[in-house]
Amino acid sequence: MEVEVKLRLKDWKAHQNVSSLLSPFHKQTLFQDNIFFDDNLSKLSSNSAILRLRFYNLNSHCVLSLKAKPQISDGISRVEELEEPISVSVASNCVAQPSLLSKIDSKIMKLVKDRYGVGENSDFVCLGGFKNVRAVYDWRGLKLELDETLYGFGTSYEIECESLEPERDKKLIEGLLDENEIQYHYSQLSKFSVFRSGKLPEY
């Protein structure tokens, strides 16, 4: 189970203010290209499951992931998640020809078939995706991730923190934002849900 604090920042200015505040704690910046898949019968989507290929830093490496049973409330997200590294060349071929996903020797793809029946009497399809620029910071013992997410219909900004004590850590992050008069809301949708909706959430 992945548990994260997710706070949506109002705009680019709020994002830049957070970036400036956290600059002494910066560890790395990741460029992510996220591509999603389902089958032609939408078996994954109808079961609240998400199959994703994530390419990092201009295809330096790639990770296959399956997320299931997502919940988000009061800025805290909980989701079942499995991840596996995958060859960039194999992943790129799957983007070009989604049916190749069913041929991957992978625990995740076996689970997709066994749990959801995808790939038996249906074909994989590519849903498209979005890019994300993620700045990672080590702040007060927390790994903060400041995201600039570029959809085809606009850009959103968010700060995330994977946590074992989300209520405590949410208060710490809110304190940083409140003290510096940075406007934010609790995230109510995952990035994938925003992508599928085709529009940015209203602030």
C-alpha cells in the first residue's frame, strides 16, 4: 500500500515559491513520461486499476507499474501499487504496439491477466499520457516531491510526500506553505484521473 500526502498548488507562482524555499534541500530533478494502457473492453478502468509505463530522464530507464483500489481524502492518497523495472527498448515497443504487453515475462502482467482477465479475449490499447517534471527534496526528514505536470490541456502543480505517518507529515508541509502564504488545496484527484477527465480541476 502506497500512502502519500498530496497538496495541489494554486499556480506556477506558488510552485516557484515552494521551489525557492526548498532549494537548499534539493536532491535531484526527474523528467518523467507516463504512458497508460487498458484493453479495448476497459477492464482495468472499470475495476479502478491503472497500468502504466514510466520513462525517466529521456529514456534512461523505465518502470512498469500497476495501481489498484485508489482512495484519496483530505489530501491523503492510498493505493495498492506494484512496480517492476522494464527494458526501455521493450517498453518503447509496447507503446508502439500495445499487444506486445501480453508477451512480457512479468509478475505484473501475469496479475493483470489473472485478476482482470486482460489479454485473454481482449487487446491492449494505449490511452496516451502526460509528462511530469519532479523535483525531489530532503526536508526535515521527509522526501518531498514537487511536481509540474504537463497535460495536453494545461499544466498543474502539486507537492507530494510518501509517508508512514501521513497526518503528521501533512501538518508539517501545511505549516511550511501557510507560513509563507503559499496557496494550496487538498488534491481530490490522482494525476491519472485528471488526465482522463481532459481538464484541470477547478481551484
